Amino acid sequence: MGKTDRVRAEVRALDEQLAGRRRRMAGLVALADRSRTEVQEAGARALGRVDQELQRAALEQSPPHALPWDHQAWTGWTPDGRAGDRRRLRLGTHLDRRRGDDLRVADTVGFVGSGRSLLITSRGPEQAAVAQDLLQSLVVRLALMFPDQASFVLLEAAHSGGPLVRMARSLHRAETASSRDKARAALEAVTGRIERVGADHLSSTRPTFEHLPEREQLDLGLQFVVASEFPTRLGDREIEMLDVAASDGPEKGTYCIVHWDLDEEMPITVRRAPFAAATRVDVGERQGTLAGAVPTTTRFDGPPTDAEARLGGIERVEPSSRAVTWDEVAVPAEQVWQGDARRGVTTPLARGGAGDDWISVTFGTDAQGELVSHGVVAGRTGSGKSRLLHALLCGLAVRYDPLDLAFYLIDGKSGLEFEPYRALPHARVVSLHTAPALARSVLHELEAEMGRRAGIFTDAGVNDLVTYRQREGSVRLPRVLCVIDEFQEVFDEGGEDEGMRLLNVLTTQGRAYGIHVLLASQSFQPSGLRGAGKFYGNVALRMALALDRSELEAVDLFGGAPGRQTVLDTCTTAGRVVVNDRGGRVEGNHPGRFALVDDTQLPAVVADMAARARDEGRARAPVVFHGAQAPRVSEHPLVVDSRALAGWRDEAALTEVARRPCSQRGLGHERWQAGERPVLAALGRAQDVHGQTSAALRRAQGENIVLVGADEPERIGMLLGALAVMATAHGPDRVRFAVLDRSLPGAESAHLLTDAVASLTADRHQARLVGPSGGATPIPVEEGPAAEEALVRELADEVERRAALPEAEVAAEPSIVFVGHDLDRCDALRQIDDAYGSTESELGARLSVVLTKGPSVGVHALLSFGFVSAAKSVVGDTGINRSFRHRVALAMSDDESFDLLRSSAASRLPRARGEGGRREAVTALYLDRQTNAEVAFTPYTAFSRGPGDDGIADDVARVAAVVGRWAVA
């Protein structure tokens, strides 16, 4: 083979090798493509499985842990107090880094329980904005994850109030610091808490917060320190404390979340980079891999648009089920009411420490011989103040007999917390929606009780209740506990001096007489309380719930700075309390978690106590006020006490009840003389503890009543209330009725008056009824001008007939009560105007006979008008002064008030608000022109007082059911 042939053969061989290599390369490429596809498909399948597992796991948890803010699972969700998975905290959602697809998988980091704080870093304004939004999202998420454990310290550089400061207003427990000085103070408190948790709770066998018993963790709570735009406006000392908190805090229940703006310069005095032990999240470089194959980045969460509404639900969260329960406080059935109250009354209230030791509350002398006479409790909204009061009251109620312990319970103007205690046999007074004047009247009642007991003790030769109760044969005087929720309202509406005087008297002198006061408010130094330091010197029991630092610093009640810090550390969530029963000495501070009486247990406890009292024949109805509701006629003491009678009282018995003080379930008419044949007209409830507002219509000139005001429901309510109590107080041989109702046809109140009186008097008292009727009634109701004129003429003729009788025969005649409603709508009765003024019509002159001469012979009038001018159009300018000793004014103009009362007092009365069941109670003024005594009271009303109340007609029917059982001679 020549040289040329050899070269050609070599070239062919090289070509074949190259072709072979090309074939092998193509095979490798194809294999790579197949492998890549298989890997991607396997990754997608794995990612899908991960997605499904994460979604399923997320749905099994409460939404805060893993779900985005717009997930459907949030619909209808409310914070529930379950801790859930502490280990992970959601940052945002994974995105496919190559295509930007939403992978629907949460990006999370280890946080609570991980032993590490969280550092978020950013560069540039855009990343800083993302970090700020993420920070807000994390705060909301943590607040919802731990609603009954989390408290926040928010450090923000914005002086004017940045997003974290604004968010703090919606957080349940948060302290903000937007200046360097405030940041230093806040961080000193944070590091102090960390040191105390370590010293007081951790040990070699319990090295970290996570090793503590669950109840102890709940008692301590979790503290989150959130710093925005670090290190802006922070000095080296603040940075050092924040670094210590971030590194040492997680093992002791304190976690930091810091946003570090890397564009901000660190102070030159800071020698080392802080937060070395924290988990770092860089919002600009957050990258990873899912399922081993899919490269990811993160879309970070921002705060929900409805953050305020979501956080608002935290206040309604029940404290954790691991809290102290009512069953732990209750006593076995055989021990109910077996406590000895002679030296004092005591109940366990809370568990302290690790939950093993009971913290008890005493009023009187405690087990260590210390005197604890009065108490105060303060906590901001949502801290559990009402629940603490329930636990205390129920704990005492099951231990002590109602003969040994009595409650006076006063809610503030907006309060209904004591509503469930209406049936509790220990309750002597239950006042709801209490006006300041009424609250002070309760304190006046207790002051009077002290005076009464002082007389008893003097007669017995003793100085105090303890000594008196140890005497053989002594009267079983109960200890009295007066609880006032929102007690600062005692000082409102011009009562600052008198309210302060009453509280000083009770707290300085009450202990000797067994009268104790427990004051509750949202602050230890509320508006109106003067000389708090001196005042609290007589208040040995102090109970603090969640409060701001500034509130605790305003008055020293827990032993200076150490005591304040104990409160701040303990009372981070609802259900936690610090009890000090040693007058504020620091060694008397007892932190713990108080017992909970839930919404089903409270009524059950009250019902059980009420049933026990009934079984023992000791049932007793308390005095109940409801400042936002009109009183019920059926709850008038005369009506209530009549239920046990077999018939109407005789003159002697009625006189005794009438003269008896209101405080002893009497009527308070000291000058009641049976010989004057008085008729009782009840108008409503006086705005004091026991009083009922009523007029005694005697047989004398001017003994009539006129009611004036635009609030027609109250006028009709008073007319019917007066007639209902009359029918209970006086038998058919003593009183008869005549009604002329000129209500506007078609009005809601039309025929209400005549129908109710027909029901009340049927088969008992004689009654003549003229006016609109709603249908069939037990006695006939006449209508029309002829019937109206006939009634007035018959009454005038009866007056003239009686006037001609001998005095002894007149005295034997039954009283007639004439009720006239809106008589100005009766044309025949209206005054006639002429060139010289106004003169009486012919029928008006007959009415004048009834008004002027009738009372002396036992014919009295109760007239109701919408305006003073309407009254004058019937009785004339001088008729009111001449014929009506008793006058009632509802809200009216200044001129009308002067015309009716000779003062402007009625012009200052509030106008009625609301309709039907939403109508609020109003205030009226009663004036006795003979004595010039003017009394504010709450009148009866015709309409419903709220849910479950059918108005005056059904209330009158209940009264009718009482007297309907009595036989008519």
C-alpha cells in the first residue's frame, strides 16, 4: 500500500471514530434529556405530595400557623387559645425561581421553641418596605397564635407613630417605645424579666422555658420584642441589651424579631456584630430548593388588610383550658354554707407558682391573723376583671350562709356583669347600669347600716362584729361585701366630694361593723379619686390584672419597682393576677392564674344557691335596679309581699306598711293617717336603694296628680302603675275607678289604658271606662263624645252629692280615682277663648267641680297631658296651682318647667331615646307643692323594657293575678 493509500485509510478510520463519537454524544444528550424530564417529573410529583401534605397539615391547625391571610379557612375563624405548632413561623409563600409560579407551599422558619430569635435583613428602600410589611404580618400572626400568652414590646424609630405603634392600639398587650430613652427603659425591663425567669423558674433539671410544666409556661406567658429599622436611634447600650435579649431570651420565654436595615450605619462604639445566634432571613436573597429539584424564592407576607378586626377578637378569647377551673374552687355539697364567718370570710381565688399553691382572698381576719378589710382590683379591658369578680363572689357564696354574708353589687353606668346574681340569696342589692347618684345612695345605705350596728354594739357593750358574734344569743348580723365595678363613677355628675367622703368613711370605719368594700376599675387611680396614696392605706387587699407600666407607676401599691415588675411579668394575658393582701408590702405579692367560672357554671351556681334557700324556707328577693330599664309594677314591694296574703290588708296593716321606712320594705309615708282615708298612687322607682316614688292622696283640697311630658309611654305607664298598686293596696270597698282616655286613634298606645284597667278591675273593683277599646274586655268600654260628657257629669254630680252628706257618711264612702289621659283632645272640655281671655266651657266647669271639690270628699284625679299648654287649655292658667298638689314632669322646655314646677329642673332632664324594647329608661321629677320636696325617679313605662318583657299590659296582668285570687266580700 502506497503512502497515499495509508493516509486515506487513516482518514477513513478517523471519520468512523468521529461518527461513533457523534453517535455516542447524541445518545448521551438524549439520555440527559430523558433523565432531566424524569427528574423534573419526579420533583413535581414529590412537590405535589409535599404541597398536599402541607395543605392538609395547615388545615388541621389554626389558620395563624401556615395559611396565607386570604385563605378561605380564615372565614369565620376566631382566636381559640390553642398553641398549635410552636416550632414554625410562616414568612410567606415559596415561588418557583425559574418561572415565578406560586407553589402554594408556606416558607416557614423555626421560632418559638427553637431556642433562636429571628433577624430580618434588607438593603435599599424597596427591600426595607418588604421587611416592614413582613414584620407587621409576624406580629399579627403571633398575636393570633398565642392569644392568651403573647405580650409585645415594640421598638420603632418613627417618632410620630409608625405602623407598629399604630398596630399596638389593636394589640391586646403591647408596650411601644419610639425614642431612645423609652427603648432603653423597655429593654431594661425585658432583660430584667429574662434574668428573673432564669433565677426563679429554671434549674439544672429544667434548663429552658420549654422544660417548665405547661401551667407554669402559661402563667409566665411569652414575650416578643419586635425592633424595626435597627439600629436607627439606638445607642450602644440599647443595642447591647437587644442583643442579649435575642441570644439569652429564647431559653427563658422571650423572643426577638429584629429588622436590620443594612444601609444604616452601626454606632462606632459597637465592637461586634450583634445577633450572631439568631436565624437570619434576608428579604433580598431568600433562596432554596423544594423536593430536591425545584429552585425557590419567597414572596413575603404583608399584614392582613383587616388586621385591626382580627386582633379585636383576642379580647374574647377564653383563657387556656389549662387554667384553674371552677371545679377546683367549689366545695362538696355537704360543705356548702358551712364556713364560719365570725372572724372573716375566705375563698381560694388563684393558683400560684407552678400551680400547686392556692392564693386565697379574705375579708376580715385571715389565717395568719392579719386584718384584710377592703380590696381593690384593676385591669384594662379584656384582662379578665369581671371573671375574677365572678370567681370571688361564687367562691364566697358557696362557702358562707346568706345569714352570715350579704352582697351589695353595683355595676357602672354601662355594666351588666352582676345581672346573673338577681336570684342569689346572698344578694341584698343588685344594681345594673347604675347612675352615679344611685351608686352613692347605696353607699349612704351602708353608712346608715354602720350607724344601726353601732347602736346594737353599744347596747351589747362591744366594739366590733367579731366580739358581738361571740356573745351568746347575739343577732346573726351578716358580714356585708359591697362590690363596685367601675367605682370611679361614684365621683361623677357633681358627686366628687360626697363620693370621696363615703368611700373614706366606709374604708376607715367599716371593718369594725363587718362592712367590707371591694372596688374595681380599669385603673388604680381613676378620675375623681383624690389622695390615692392615703386612701389605699386603708385598703389592704390589692389585685392587679394586665395594666400598662404608666398605670402602675402612678400609685405605688405593690412594693415599689420590684412589685411593679412582678405585675408586668405576671399579668401578660387574661386570667393572670397578682394578689397582695399585706397593704402593698413586696413580700405580700402572690402571682398566679385565677379560677374561671364559665358562662354555664355561673347561672348553675346561682340557681343551686337559690334552690337551697327555697328548700330551707329562706328565699329572699334582692333589691334590683336597672338604670337602662324602667321598673316593673309587679316588682313593687307592696305587690311582691301581697303574694303571700289571702286578701287585702286591713287599715291597721296597711298603715304599718305605709309608715315603715323604705329600707324595711315599707312605703316611707311617715305621716300616713288612716283617718284621712289616703289612697296610694305609685309612680315609679326612686333613684336610691330602697325608695319607691308614690303619692298619698288624702281627703283634702288639691289632692290630685297631674303628669306632664311629651313621653306618652311613661305617662301611660305611670297611670297604669298607680292604678295597679292601688288595686293591690285597697280593696273594692275602699276604691273605685273611672277612666277617660282620649288617646289618638290608631296610635300604638290607643286602648292600652282602658284594656289594662278592664283586666285589672274585672270582678273586683268597680270601674267606669270611656275610650278606645282593643276588643272584648272583661267589663264594657264606652266610646264617643256622649259617653265622655256623661262620665264627667256623673263625677261632678257624685262630688256634689257627697258634699251634702254629713262628714261621718262622707268618710265611709269609697274613694273614686278619676284617670284622664290627653283630655285636651276633648273639645267639650277645652277653655273658650274670647276678647277678654279664656273661660271655662260648660263641661269644663263640671270638671272643675271634680278637681276643686272632689278631693275633700274622696274623689281624686290623675290627669295626663303632653304639654303644660295642653293642661292649661283644659284647667286654665290657675287650675294647675289651685287643684294639683302632686305634679310629675318629664323632659320639657325651660318655660314649661317654670310653669309647672316653679323651677327649670325639668328642662335638664334627658329626652327619651329608642323605641319599643330598645327604649331607654327616662328620669322624671315629682314635686309635692305642699312641702316643695322635689324627687328624681324612674317612672313606669307602657312599652317593653327589653328582650323577654312584654310591657305594662302584661305587667299589670301579673298584678291582677295576685289580687284575682282574693275573694270579694
